[in-house]
Amino acid sequence: MDELTKAKYISFGTYRRDGTLVSTPTWVVPFGDGYAFTTEPGSGKTKRLIRDPRVVVTPCNFRGASLPSASTFQGRGELLEGNAIVEAKRAIRRKYRLIGWLISLPSLFSQKLLRRPKDIEAAIFFVLDSTV
């Protein structure tokens, strides 16, 4: 699991209703006794996760290609709520520094210029059960 702690990006997989695995590259930070990342509240991965908490995770590059000799892990995920979202965002800013701020710019833009509420971000937390 140290492999995920060191990973800059992971391929985060959730399951469709028909059982098809859908993977998306995302950043990741250690969080409590598991890992977390931020995403849009209405994204496909959040909708699939609400319906089915099973996840599959593999370290990857920013385009989603698995890293050489990367392990694949299975686990369970859930959406974070309230202050836990803020804490996850802080952990991401600490780990990713400048790139974290740059990637957050669209969210800041929509909050300031379009006057959208600040709670337009979601965070996903997951723990791992086993290696595949």
C-alpha cells in the first residue's frame, strides 16, 4: 500500500450497473486510514460509487496508463461530507502544491465570476481490501 502513498496519480475504477469497470486517472493523497481525492459532485465516478462502493485502484501516469510493475488493489469507497472535504483539499494542496492550485482554477473561476456556491466540489475516500 506504500505504493499508493508514493503514487502521484492513480487509475480509480468504479462499476457501472452492468458490471463494467470504468477507470479514471486522478490524484491521490493518504487520508486517515485510507486515501482520498477531490472530484466534481455529479461526476460519473461519484454516481457509480453511491450505487456500488467497490473500487479498483492502480498507480498510473496523468493520462491513466499503468506504471511499470504497478500493483492493482481492490477496496471500498464513499463520498466524504462536510469538513472532511476541506481536509482532503488541504492534503491535496500540500502534496501537489503549484499544480494543485492550477487544477483548482476552474473551480475558483466558477465560484468567483459565475457566483456559484463554494460546495461544488466533492471528495472520495477509499480503503483497500486486497491486491488483485
